[in-house]
Amino acid sequence: MASTGVTETVSTLSGRIGRYFNIVSALPSALFVSYVFLLVESGAWSGPVEMSDALSSIDLKEAALLVLLSFVTALALHPLQFSIIQMFEGYWGSSALARRIAVVRTRYHRRRLTALRLASGDAHLEVQRLDDKAGVAWFEASDRLLAEIIRGDESERERQSYPESLREVLPTRLGNVLRRYERAGASYGIQAIPTVPRLGMVAEDKEVEYVQDQRLQLELAVRTAFLAIVAAGLTVIFMWRHGLWMLLALGPYAVGYLSYRGAVVVAHEYGTALAVLIELNRFRLYERLRHPQPENAAQEREANARLMRAFAHDPNVRLDYAPLAASAEALASSPQPPESPPSGSNPPVGQDGAAESADAEVDAQGGG
């Protein structure tokens, strides 16, 4: 598993399961259960639609039932969060139908990435050409120049939502954004998926919280999109015999679409948070692993290539270790050789000094 491995492993970075469950699981589930309850109470399944009666018929017992059903739904969906993210990323299994759909969508995104690259390059060349002739016909060329600048900037911005290689393109927008940020740390020879959980154990609390907050927003948007799409499908099933009432499905569908597009935006922030975590804490991880500190980027990439093999549990990898630094306690407890007193100074007070004083006293008494 690729980019979803990042979202899975970072779940170990914070233990705030209560807040996570309340926001990501409980809130969307409560809204979903309430909407389905209104569909059932509207009578659309067996007769004419009476939505006003459904809204006015909720009593205390039904409200308690809604709370219970919301909690059960949240508990049931909580372990499926990883699978839901996989689905939105484009990992749809190996069946013939799933492969066919994935091929169609992947080809679309490959064509789109290629078109964005071409548009960015063409716009850059056109901006140069128009800028060179601006002195001759600036008034006529200015609008075209601005249009080409905007086209180039927007093409480049949209291209940032895709991985660099066509080979890595996935069938969905969300999958492509997360796949792009799998390359976080690549300039240092670091692979994000196996490294991020280890960085979470050595990073500062505020850095871990920053990553976790972005992850929380991402999963909330994905869960909301999933439940809204399910609600739209249920609306079609309930209202297909009631004419214009089927338009009610546009409501949850719009919520699902906007939530998904929001998840794509948040995925950029989440990927940036992972990149920051790697960049600011990789030397701290080296210290914890007794990994020699590199002197330059080339050394770091070479050493990290071996370190990534160790993270993949390769038994044949050869690692070097930095020497252990002597602790302050060991230095304090170790016996120190006596220092020679400077010339003209009194000898130190100690056992030897006391013996010399006693001998001098005996000589004085014998001489007397």
C-alpha cells in the first residue's frame, strides 16, 4: 500500500482518541442517522411523502433512539476509516470491473497531467514572446500577456496536485495528492511511509499536534463525503417513485462533492505537515538511532538508503553507528588523578599530607 500507508501510520502520533472519535466519527454519523430517520418517517417507502409529519413526530423516545443509533453507526464505521480513505484514493481491488474503471480514470488523470505540463511550458514561452514585443505594442499585447501569465500560473498550480512521474498517477484527485507527498523527504533519501512513525516518537509535541490536526481535518472531510454519498443513494432509493422528490438527493450529493474537494485541499496541508516533520526532525532521529551525522547531502542520501533498508527489515543491511558519548554521571564518578601543586604552594590536605605532618612532628620531638 502506498500513500494510504502515510495516513495509516501517522495515526500513532497522538493518543487523543476521544477528540478524534467525537469529531471524525460521532458528528458525521449523527447527521447521517438523522437524515435517514427523516427519510423513513416521511413514508416515502410505502406511500406519499409527508416530510412535515416526519419533522413533527420526533418525541423523546425517538430522540434517544437516534442518539443510540448514531453512536452504534460511529462505532461500526470507525475501524473502516482506513478502508474508506483507500476507496477515495482509488484502490478499488483487483476484480475485472474495478480494474477497468481504474484504467479509465487513471488514463484521464495522466492526460490531464500531460496537458497541464504542456500548457505551463507553452504559456511560459508565450509570456517571453509577448514581453519582448511589449515595447512595440504594449497596449494591445498587455491583456494577452496577463492572460498567458495566469494560464501558466494556474497550470503549474494544478500540476502540483499530481506526482512527478506518470507511472505513479492514481485514478482519483485525492489519491494523486497523497501520492505526491509520499515523496516528502526524497531529497534526503528518506521514504515517508516507514520513517514518519519513528519521527513521531522523537519530534516535539507541537510538531506532532500539527500533523495530527491536519490528519483530523482530512479524515473528517473524507468521512463526511462518504456518508453524504451514501445518503444521496438512499434518497434515490426512497424517492424514485415520487417524481420531483428525487431532487432531494442533490442536497447530500452536493455535501459529498464539496467535502471531497475539501479533502483534496486539506491533503495538501497534511502532506506539507509531513514534509515539515521529516525536515525538522531527521537529525534528531539519527541521534536516537546512533546514526552518524552526515556532513553533506550526498552522504545523507547514501546513508539513508541503507537506513531505509533497515526500516524494511532487511537482515543483510550494514549500518554504521556513531560512538557512544560518555555521560556526565560516568565522568563524575570516575576517580581522577591528583593534580601536582604549583611550585611555592602548600600541599593539599589529605592522607599523604597528614602523614608528612606526623613525621615532622616526631622528628621535632626526637630532636628536642
